[in-house]
Amino acid sequence: KTIYLQDYTPFGYIVDDVHLTFDLAPNATRVTSRIAFRPNPDAEDTRFFLHGEGLTLISARINGEEVDPELSPEGLVLDVPALPFIWECEVEIDPANNTALEGLYMSNGMYCTQCEAEGFRKITYYPDRPDVMSTFTVRINGDLPVLLSNGNKGDSGEAWAEWHDPWPKPAYLFALVAGELIAHPGTFETCTGREVELNLWVRPGDEGKCAFGMDALKRSMRWDEEVYGREYDLDIFNIVAVDDFNMGAMENKGLNIFNSSAVLASPETSTDMNFERIEAIIAHEYFHNWTGNRITCRDWFQLCLKEGLTVFRDSQFTADMRSAPVKRISDVIDLRARQFPEDNGPLAHPVRPESFQEINNFYTATVYEKGAEVIAMLRRLVGDAAYAEALDLYFARHDGQACTIEDWLKVFEDVTGRDLTQFKRWYSQAGTPRLSVQDDWDDAGTYRLTFTQSTPPSVASPSPQPQVIPVAVGLLAPSGEEVAETRLLEMTEATQSFDFTGLPERPVPSILRGFSAPVILEREVTTEERAFLLAHDTDPFNRWDAATALARTTLNDMALHGAAPDPAYLDGMCRVLGDDGLDPAYRALMLALPGQSELAAAQADAGHRPDPMAIWTACETLRQALAEQAAEMLPALFEACQVTEPYSPDAEQSGKRALGGALLALLTRLDGGARAEDQYAKADNMTLQLSALGQLIRAGKGDAQVEAFYDQWQGDRLVIDKWFMLQVVQSTPDQAASVARKLTEHPDFNWKNPNRFRATLGALAGHHAGFHAADGSGYSLLAEWLIKLDPLNPQTTARMCAAFQTWRRYDSDRQALIRAELSRIAAQPGLSRDTTEMVTRILGS
Ligand code: ARG
Ligand code: ZN
């Protein structure tokens, strides 16, 4: 069944208050609810329908009178009085057998919940929709030392505790946790002097992995006060780490629940990248307290209202905490790797989708990351001051409400007087715009840039219209000096020209600085010009992008036409590498090659059939050529990247280690693994240990270390996830599927745990040449496991189907193999709604 945005109607009843009592038992938890309803004067539809799935109804009462509602697999309906009334209901649920990890479930003996988007209906009967908001009071009865829910603490006693959340919230923000947990405590004094109790709750044994998360939380709380004027609004803020979790984390009011991989960290067990990700996710979930919780979404079509904005806010936070250019580049790498394929394939959908079957399938890179890009564009267009004013107005006007994208855009219109009608297409239109550029020079000193935009049609948007595209442009003189500082061109037409006057000579343009819009720039640029920008551009993003463009061009020439590595790329890279004036983290990004799937996309865009093996070989050849050309400078550079101070995950140290890791990869091609062995033996932190192990595996010399690593870390689930993943990631294309298959036979391959499943099969899906091995072994292994997982955990299964979304890029043999696997999945009896929707969309009509 498909649900449409245009069909929205408000619920017929208002909920004034919710009381819930949980009597916890693994197989038979009793949930008793007492809910005050009254008719909604703004609603036409007065049908009393409560969502409820997989519940055993024990009793139901209206105003104390026993009633007999009509039950269906989706919920219940009942005739109710046209006056305020009290609904009381008792249901039984089975958390121990809840393998979907949605609703109330158990993980390692601990009770926990995940209600977004539609999980609360698996806990009790309720109008489980985000526009129904209420205060909640919760009593938990259970013989466990720690009993948590949302809001502030109420009374408690032996084996029971009460919680009260004074802020009205939708049911998707409900949370409950109960178990043997240990608190890593902290306190925070808010800007108005209120003291907030903070706790990070973990399983015994994980106490040593809490300090960083707690610190990141405090920095997030301070930052939101200082930058957005947002103060925390309860007496307590709890975070709980859970091992079995479908996503990264969840912003439940006052009780955030995290995948343990997204919060637990220590130098010995976590990489620099883990630390950075954890800092960002803690900030993200905390920032939801205002953008998501205090102001929530009217319906799930508006998901980007909270997610796009909160991703944008967490990226601002990371940029402030670390290096802004490095963060911007990392975000664009991620956008190109995950969002562009989505936006240019069968799963394309607008940032605000207009229909869905299963909302969990729309927690996508488009809604999140493109949603954040849209806000970044809006901010660029209106300016920083107007953005700040608009946000103040948003918080003032909509606090306590469930809102839409129209509400969001209206505050910007009211503050700036701008008409955002055309800009709104960024929310309603799918597909990545292509921006082509032509330039002209006249000898009177005028330089003219003419842009043409076009967005490929998709199922979701068959006839796309021109977008508002902010194009940041700067101009450089042939000497390398900047002759025109960054200027923001506002493109609104399909084709549009912009003039730069009074120039002494024809300039070299630097276009789309800072990646000012999420588009694909199509411009014929000579290798010389790219090399020039790589050497001289003052915009760090475009300077980096010149490097990736050089790499992309030479790799595609190599893969498609058997060309040799471009000397311009190799020379440029050697210069960058040796430039001590450049931040090591930035140099490491420069050194990274474009993703192989991204290269395949570029080839397909240009009308070729990408050959994954040829792309892999081109990348190997180019790395080898760079290693050889840079051979003399590498050892000293590598030496300079060694950190002598005690480990810290800060930007400076992690930048050095990132560059060191990239250099080690080059050096291992020359020294046969001597340095990697040495680094592995001496490593006292996971970043160095793992990068050394990766290079050894890649060089085919890591057998002993692979075994030693396992023995050393056997007791640590998060590190063993890395062990699973690394072996797949570093395998050769012909081995990837068999390595992954072998790992699925390992006794530690606990496939019901989403982290372990993703570490193994997700890693295979991300190994471009391995996954697309010509014999279809990658496809069939993934399909086999998706078929096995679907009955237990539809959400994680459905997400991973996206690995097949690019199938039409490839040759007819691969297409036939993939089509067969997708059809095999689709034919499974009882296939979940989640997976059915994904497979159907990927296959197309
Ligand atoms: N709101 C969460 C976040 O972005 C994501 C939770 C989504 N979970 C889900 N099962 N759809 O922070
Ligand atoms: Zn979020």
C-alpha cells in the first residue's frame, strides 16, 4: 500500500496526556496505557483508529467501561464518545523474540526501544503519527538495577521507577531502557545556570570507553547555546549504548539510544575516524532536541525538516571543532559516494518524497545529506545574518509544533522578503542537476560565464524544471594570483550568463567553490588548467577537487583506453605531498583516489559500459606509479607523520596519522611490507594498528597479524567488527566474495547483529570490483544473506538491497545476473514490505 503526501489529514483526536506502565518480562511484558483523548476541532475525520502491530490485547476500556474494538493487523477501530474520554488498555508483547529491533526489544539481556519511525505501535495501541503530541508519564516495574525513560526522574523504589516528560512529544520519541548498566556520569551548567545531570550508560566492561562521548556531549550542549541560542530543557540527559541497533543512534527525548559503535571509544580500540564520527553523531542526536523534538514533523514526508537541518547543524559543529575545509571535502566525498548514485538511479526521490510504502526505506542519503545541502544553499543565498534571524524566528514561531517544509521556508521568506517558490524545487524534485559551463573573453576586459543546467528525468520526477543554483566563482590570473574574489552567482534560468568586467587578461575560473550546490559540474577542462588550479586555487575545496578531477580523468583514460598514468597528475601529487604548508589531513584527502563506483558512474554518464576489473586495475597502476615517482620523498614524509605525543583524537594528530596511513599504503608497494610490519608491532592505538594490518593484508603478507589481531581483540565486539570488515575491504577482487563467504562461516559471525552483518556483507557490497566480480559470486552471496535476514530484520535487509541500485550501469551479463538475484529475493514467500518495496523500485516496472 502506497501512502501519499497529498492525502494528509489531521487525526480526529487530541491526546492530552499519556500514562504508561511496563511490567517487564522477556517473553511477556505487560504494557498498560491510560490516555486522555478529546475530539480535535480542526479535524473532519472523526474515526477513532489506533495503530497497533503484533500486540496481544488483554483488555480495553473507555471511561472505565470495558469495550470491544474491531482489530486488524494494523490496529483497532472503535466508536467513541464525541466528548473528552479516557482510553485504558492492556497489551502483552514479547521483547525477547523481537529480532526486527523495532519497538521494545532485548539486546544482551537489556531492554531497549527504537520507535522512530513507526515502532511505538509495536508497544501499545496509539495514534502513532508525529503530529499527535503529548506529555508522557511512565512507570517501569522490573527487577533490574537501571530503569530509564524520557524526561525527568519521578519516584522510584525497589524494582520500579517513574519518569515524567513535561514536553509534549510524538510517540516516535518515546524510549525505555532497563538493564544492568553502569553510568559514566557528568554535569552541565546551562547558559542560564541550571545544572543538568548527564549519564552515559554502558554494559559492565565498557566503562573505559565513555570519556570521549561525555566530553563530546558537553561540547555539543555548549555549542548549541552559543551558535543557535538553544538551551537544554530537562534536569537530566541520558545516553545509552546498545549493541544491537539498526541505525546509528536515536534522539529520544532526554534518553538518546546509540548503537555502541556510534558512542563507545578508546584510543586502543577506536580509530581517529571512529572518534570523529562519534563526536558528530553525539552532536547530531543532541541537536535534535530542538530541531526534531521541540519542533517536530507533521508527517513522515517532512522527515528532512528535522534530518536535513540537524545534519547541517552537526556539520557546522564538526567544522568548528576541527578543520572546516577538511569537513567540507569529507562531506562532498560522502555525498558523491552515497547520494549521487541514489539520485541518479531507480531509487531517486525528492528530499521531501511524495509517496512511500515503508518509511524506513526513506532514511536515505537524499533526505539526510542532500537535505543538509539544501539548507547550506539557502544559507549561502540569504547570508549568515538572515539565516540566524530566520532560525530564531523558526524556534520562536514553531516551538511545540509539528511542522512542514512550507513552515520552514516561510520563516526565510518572512525574514528576507524573498520568494522561495522556485527554491522549493530542491525539496520536490529528484535528480542531480548537471551544470555545464561555457566561457568567453573579449579584449575589452569582460569575461563571461554561461551556465546551462539540466536534470535527468527520473521515475520520481519525469520533467524536472530549472533550479535556483548558487554558484560560487572566483577568478585567477594566469600568473596564479586571484583577480576576482569569490562571488555568488545566483542561477535561476535553464541557461544564464554572468559577466566579470575590467579584467586585464583572460582569467582561469574556479567554479562551484566550496561545492556551493549539490550538482555535477560538466566542463571540458584541460589537464593543464586542472593542474594550474591544483597548484594555485585559493579555495581549498576546489583545489582538492582539481586533484580528484585529474585523478578521475586519468583513471578513466587508463580503464577505458589503456592510457598510461597522466604525468600531470603524478607531478601535481608529488608537489602537494611535499608541500609542508598544507595541513596533513588535507594532503591525505588530496592523495585519496575517487571511489571506484564513482568512476563507474562517470563512465556510464559518458556513455560507456564500465568494467569494474579495468577500473580496479587502473587504480592499482596509478597508485604504483605514484609510489614509484614519489619513492625518494616518501620515507622522510612518513617519518614526519609520526606522532610522538600521547594519543589524542584531535584534528591535528589524526591528520598526521591520516597522511601517515596514505603514505604507508604507497610505501608498502615499495618496501614489501617492512614498515607496515614494524608499525603493526609497535602500534599502541587502533588507528595505527588497523592501517598497518590493512596494508599487510593488501600486500598478501598479513596472515600472522590477522590471527594475532583476532586473539588480541576476541573479547571486543566493536574491534572484531573491524577485523571482519578489513579482511573483505583489503581483499583482491577475485577473492572478495570467497573471503566474505568464509567469514560468514566463522563462529563469531553473529548475523543477527546488524553491525556484524554490515561489517561483512556491507563491506563486500562496498568492494566495487569484488562485488561486481564477473562470475556473479558477489551478487549471489549478498542475495543469499539478504534472503536469510529478511524474516528476522526487514529494516537492515531492505537498506542493504541498495547495493544493487546501480545495476543498469553495467554490461548485459552483469545486468542479467543481478536481475536474477533481485527476482530471487522478490520471489521469497512472505518477503517483508520493506524489502519488497526496495527490490521492486530497483528492478523498475
Ligand atoms: N532519527 C535518527 C537519526 O537520524 C534515525 C533513526 C531512524 N531509525 C529508523 N529505524 N528509521 O538520528
Ligand atoms: Zn537525525
